[in-house]
Amino acid sequence: GSFKCQGASGGIARSLDMLTAALYLCAAFAPTALRAPASRVSTSSLRMSDDKVVVKEYFNNEGFDRWSRIYSDDGEVNKVQLDIRDGHQQTVDKILKWIDDDADLSGKTVCDAGCGVGSLALPLAQRGAKVEASDISEAMVNEASRRAAMGSFKTMPKFTPSDLSALSGKYDTVTCVDVMIHYPTEEMAGMVKHLASLADRRLIISFAPKTWYYDLLKKVGELFPGPSKTTRAYLHPEEDVVTALREAGFELRRTEMTGTNFYFSRLLEAVRS
């Protein structure tokens, strides 16, 4: 891995890598100052509402420009963004390998929640799935639709602006990739269960895992305030995600982990018990 080292120079390199990763995590996802009006609703509900407002605003504006380039093969990116692009693509490729190994998705319905620019939704549609994809950002949805218009599909994927909590319907498979980082810990279980309620057979979800190492990177990054901070980042203990899945009537089938210098994502596939 990128953090392996030998001797004193290796130790220094490792420390610099950790600091760089922490600074990036802070710059990309750390808390923004957001004042909420007094209300009778709970603190967690206020925070959740605040997060949605910030995430929607960010990904409809400066975040759209940044992340649409990251999620484009030909978009101009820096070294850190290239590393994130590679990491995210590795996660998408792992999901597609599961799909291809099973060879059971053609003609089936799929809900891709938090679809971004269609990095997963489009290849799923190319494999014959009937895809309904959504994202809280209308700019992201418009870009995904633009990319879909350039492709060839048996059934054209549908892209709609929507928050995860507003999704409804029933689908053979539900996917939600790299979205949970925007949802606070106390809301995570409810969101996982809501996504599970949409899935007749399978739920595929990825999240930033809460481990001592990734937690340390986040804490170090928060020590360095900067103007580029945008949205909050939430790390989730894997056992809590698994518990939420089991309480929703699902059991783990396959798991994967993707870890690059600046991208950390735990991938779970769960099927209805």
C-alpha cells in the first residue's frame, strides 16, 4: 500500500502522507459554519436538515464542477483528485464484477440512490437493467442525463433529482455508493433501513468506515481550518451498518474494501433473508 515505509525516511514519508490525506479530507468534507433557526425539532433533525441544504447547495455549484471532473475520464484533475477518481472507479468496478459474475440483472429494476453523474447507473443500464437513478443535486442529474443521451441502451435510464429519504417504490436491486459520508451517524441506521425497504432482493451500499486510522486522519484535518471546507464528513462503524441491514431483514453476501491514498470506501452487498 501507499503507506508502507522503511527506515527513518519512510517514517517521515508516512507521516506526510497521513497529514496530506487528513488535510484533503478536511478541505473536501469538513464542517461548514451554518446557523440554524430555533426550532422544536431535535438537534439531530436540525443537523440532518442543515446537511441536506449544504450538500444540495454545494453539489449544485462549486462541488458539481469539482466532482464532475473527478468522475470524468477526460476531466482535468490534480494528483489528489486523480487518486479519488481511481478509488471511486475501483468501487464501481467491484460492483460491476459482482453483477457480471451473477449475470442476473438484465431486465431487472434498479434504484441507484445518489447517482452523481451516472458512474454506476449507466453501466448497469448498459447491462440491460431498468435503472431509475436519483441525486440530491439537479446539476448532477442533468449531467448524468446528458451522458445517457450519448449512449445506447435497451431501456434508457431515468434520472431524477431527489433526496434519499424521499425515494419510494420497489426494485429488484438498490445501490447507494459513497453517499453515506454526508449522513450523520444517528441518521445512518434509519437511512439504511429506508433503502432496504425499497429493495425486493438486494441492497449494495458503500460508506467511509469508522476506524481508528481514518478517524485520526479526519481529526488531524479538522485542526487546519480553511476556506475550501464544504460539507460535513461522517464515518460509520461497519458493525452499525451491518446491524441496520440485519434489522431490515437482510444478510451480508459479499464485502469489499477500497483504500487508496485519499479514498476509503467499504462496500457491502446484502440480500433479503
